[in-house]
Amino acid sequence: MNKSFHFKLITALTALSLIGQSLLPSVSFAQSVLNLPAPGAMVATSAPFVPVLMKGLRVHPENPLLFDFILDAGQS
């Protein structure tokens, strides 16, 4: 088998997969598996959340590659 045959085979499989996607009805993975609401439906807001926040950074003068991160814990 030569490179031309492999190229033609990959091209044909790619073309068939693209044609198949356009002909088959669209089944949304996110809506069927993840139980997400339908497009355009009103979505309720989530509870407020405070993430971890980096407040500062301390660099040690004797070892410039040693860092201390100063963090605000937020909500766990």
C-alpha cells in the first residue's frame, strides 16, 4: 500500500463523517447526557460563591526561587 491510498482512504472517511453529521438529526450530547435545559429556557441563578484569591506573593531575597503565596481562603 502506498501513501496515496492512505490519503484517499482518510479523505473519504472524513468526507463520509461530515456528510453523515449533516444528514442525521442533531442529538445534543449536553442535553441528553448532562440533563441541561433546552436552548432558550430560563436558567435560575446559582448561589453566590467566593473563590480562593491570591492576595500577595513573598519572594525570599536569599533564595529568589522560593515563593510564599498569600491566599484568601474564600469558601470551601
